[in-house]
Amino acid sequence: MLEKIVQPLMLWYDKNKRILPWRKNRNAYDIWISEIMLQQTRVEAVKPFFQRFKEALPRIEDLAECPEDRLLKLWEGLGYYNRVRNMQKAAIQVVEKFDGKLPDDYEALKSLSGIGNYTAGAIASIAYGIPVPAVDGNVLRVLARIREDDRDIMKQSVRSQVEADLLKVMPSEHPGIFNQALMELGATVCVPNGMAHCEVCPVAEFCKARESQRVLDFPVKTKAKARRIEDRTILVIMDGEHIAIQKRPKKGLLAGLYEFPNLEGHLTEEEVLEQVEGYGLTSLRIQPLPNSKHIFSHVEWHMIGYAVRVAALEHPSTQKMLFVEVEHAEEKYPVPAAYSAYAGYMNLRLGQEKFEEM
């Protein structure tokens, strides 16, 4: 069955593929950046991030040498910041071991930090024409429906078997086109979270799930564990035109990023004022801000917020926090999207917001 879908799928892709900046050529660095960015993020959202990243760090050597705060600022808004940290570790490995060029070898690619089977397969097949599969969620969904495969796609054993099955039918010529065609089909036709567009699918005649009218039954996927709920109180502390930010610990959630001062639990105005006084600041006015929620992979923040005006400081920092101008914060300090509702109070644009207004 898989042999039958290869040619019609590649012909369809040739006529229907989206024009994307990382598809202009077969540059391995571009493919690598895009594939890491596209994990958990929509294509349209990634475009401006990709452009900005490439303009700032056009070569692998630039990525290897980039200061951490600048690197995280370039990634701001994409989330999953360990991915770009791993990219930098891999870039250093590439500079030290491979003369600054991503290796044209599947196993060598997998030896780099943060590069697994899928990313290695994408780079190897698209950039270097190596006939290896690149199996992501889109591919797993497409093949589960075509084959009416009720195995749990969250299991590594299932993913490994799908890779082995694809390897047997991988075209020796243009394997990257075949891999991209499968991904594109899953992204635009055999879509998640809703009915597939079977009427325009180039391989609909081979699809068992369509034939039995069970498309929405696939893929089978183990439900994730319920996220832990954490209550937090966010403080937007302002000294004139300056706002207070602090750096998170080097390890753990949002490691090394900057944030508004915040406290565990949902605090009252009186408790917040007491905490602000404990920072050595003189409160002038406090104002409740709207509630907000942010979802991470394993935890969910339920936030309340307060804007607190404090007396002007002689020095723009304390032991616990920095006081910076909004423009300076927007330019220099990476602040995660979890705080976007409160950043908006000070017209501080984060990540994608800066591109949407351009």
C-alpha cells in the first residue's frame, strides 16, 4: 500500500506545495532552524521568527558564538527555550567536529544535541538527498488513516516501525520531496482536530479509513496526564517609566529568562503591598489587573495580577530585580509569552506581537 502512494503524493506536492522561506534552497542550516521552530508552532507564525533568526545569525558559527540573552531574545515567543539552547550546543559541536557544516550523514546528525530521528531525517533527506524517513505527527496521522492502523502513535515502538516501513519504500531519487509531501499532506489536507479534506487528497483511493468512514477514529493516541495547576500572583511594578523584571533560575521552567516579579498563590492587595515593602520599595498606588492563564506542557498557571506604582529609585535596580525602560526591555530582555497579558498593560510587546504590528 505504501508503495502505491509514493508517486501520486510527490506529483501532488510539486503542484500544491506552499512557498516557504526555508524551501527556497536545500540549505541544511535553514532546514534545521525551520524544523526546530515548527515543533509545536504553526507555519505562518514561524515565518517572521525564521527571518529574524537568519538575519541575526546567518551562519552556524554565529549561532555557536551568540550570547545567551540575545539567543533567547531571538527565540522569544516560540516557547520551549531548551530547543534553542540545544541548537547552540549542536552548533558548537558542528564547529568543533565538522568544520562548521552540518554533516551529510544521518547517524552523525543524530549525534548532535537536540537532533533526533525526525530532524536528522528531514535534514538528511531534504538537504543531502539521503533516503531516510522523517516521521513527525503529521506523517504518523496520515499513515494511521491510510492503513487504518489502531496502534498508539505515542509509543516509540510504533514510531520506529513506521520509520522502518517508510524506509522500505523511500524513493532513492528525491527522498526529501517524498518526506515533505507526507508532511504537507498532514498539515494541509489530512489535518488534525477535525475532518480531513478527503475530496482533494491525492491518495484518497488508497485510504482505508476513508473507505470505512472512520477517518476521525485515527490516529489512536494516549491521552496526556492532567497538567498540574499552579496559582500565581504577577506584579507589574513601575518606577515612573521603568518596569521591574527579574531573571529566573538557570534550571527549571523558563530557565534563564526574564519575568515580572511574581509570587506563589493568589495574594490580596494587602499581602502584595507587604511583599513590595519587603523588597525595599515604597508603594504609592496599587491596581488589580485582569486574570490570565498560560498552559505549559505539564503545568498550567492561573494568574492574577497587580500594577504597583512605587516611589522613584535613585538606582535603577535592587538586589532582587532590575528596573528598565519598556523600550529597553522589548529590545534586550527575553520575556516569555506566559506574561503577555501583563506585558500589554505597559505596552511591552513580546515575541510574535512585534511582527503582527509591522
